Amino acid sequence: MTYDLYIGDRTFSSWSLRGWLMMENFNISHRVHMIGLYGGTMADDMASLAPARLVPTIRTPDGTVVGESLAMAETLAEDHPGIGMWPEDARARATARWLCAEMVGGFQALRTACPMQLQHVNVGFAVSDAVKADLTRLETLWAHAATFKSEGPWLFGTYSLADVFYAPVCARIVGYDLPVSEAARAYCTATINDAAFKAWRAEGLKTKYDPFPYDMGTKTADWPS
């Protein structure tokens, strides 16, 4: 069973990163197709996937087109029930679904003020009260998830779809050097050092941008190695 995965620019497309991690970290066979987010070709590139109009989108082995990351996640988990995409414990599983749904619909201040970029760290970025409130909410949810695990670096101990959905948030925390607790920082560090995440970022860095789409007007430092 091989899926077709349609994604945008790796350095900037946070939702595309989620689609990739779903496939890569659960060893689901897939082919990647690039959609032009910045070249003006997106509508034409997506035409064969209508009515889907955003990335990521998948085409299942039987030809079904599925848009929206949460729907993709549930579809893959249903197609592959034995690979542990959701936590095994029922209470943890319900909580993981909650966290993913809140990620999809929330954190607007953080997502607007800090577009995902994986090239460098913005030093001295001014953090608004609204972004601070989103960071506080993140820490509350991550601490709640930790009550369901006994060990392991991930939100529920073992890597799950919850970690997929929060990976771009971790990239924002790192990429804008946002103020979070040591526990949250450790989780972000584990995320950006995940092999699939590192492979995604390395591939994205092969594309050069002039001008860089998200110049925040700050000094920059190297991305953590």
C-alpha cells in the first residue's frame, strides 16, 4: 500500500511537515509530490486533487483524496491499526486526540506571529502577551499529557500522532527562541533531533530564497546542531 503525499516548501510549510512525519515516523509507504506554494502554481498543482485545495493532502492506495491533517491522521490510523499511531491506553488516546484537535483550531497568536521557518534562530524576537498566553496553554497541555506516561521523551511516552501535530510548534519555539520551561525546551530539543525531522529540514535547506520570505528584522543565529 503506497500513498501519494502532496506537500509544500519544507522550510516553511508547517502542515506539510505534519503530513511527512505521519508517513516517515510510522513507516508508511508513500510518494512525495511538491506543490508550489510560492511560485504561483498552487491552484494548478492541486487541480487533480479537487476539492482539496491545501497541503498536505494524500491520495490513498484506492484513489481516495483526503485533505486536512487531522482527517489524514485518522485515515492512516484506521488503515494501519497495528502500528501505534495513537497511544494504546484509552484515556491517553482520548487525550491525544483532544490535543491534536486543539492544535488544529488554536494557538492563532503563536502561529501568526511566528511563522514556521527552519533556517535559523531569530535572536531577540519580541514576544507579545498573546503569544505568551499561547505558550502557557501549550505548557498546560503538555504537562497534562505527561500524567499518562511513565517514561520516554514524547508527550505520551511513546511517539504518537500528538507529537506529529506539535512538531511545528516545537520548531517555532526553537526558531524564535521563545520563553518556555526547561521541560518544554527538552521536548522541543527531542523533536528537532528526531531523525525524520532532521531529514525534512536538511532537504528544505537545499532550496535557497532571495529574499527570505519571513525576515523578522532580528539578528539571527545558527539552528541548533
